[in-house]
Amino acid sequence: MSEIAARTGISPSVLSRLRTGERAPTPAQVKLLAKHLKLGGADLIHFGELAVLARTPGEFRERLAQA
């Protein structure tokens, strides 16, 4: 995790909270992580969608899951 932190500029503690779901990534963090992971095309779009979903309040996520 320290290597990812060094390459993205995201602190290890923030990365840890992102990994455990304790915190949702900001759009800027999503861009940094996607670049580090060398995501492109459909993978980049899916990664961004997952990040948006992570920032969506639980009540709305439950509604989306039922739809």
C-alpha cells in the first residue's frame, strides 16, 4: 500500500479507509487510482461507476439494488 501511496500521492491511511469501505473516494482520488492501475475503456468507466456508487447514500443504494 505504501507503493500506491507514493505513486498516487494519496496517504496510506486514506488508502486503508478506501480499501475497507470506511471512506468513499473523491473524484480526484478515483482519477489518480485509475491512472496508477492503468485502466482504460470499459474498465475505467466501470471503476468510475463503482466510485460513484460508493458515494451514494445507503438508502439510494438499496433502492437501486431492488430496481
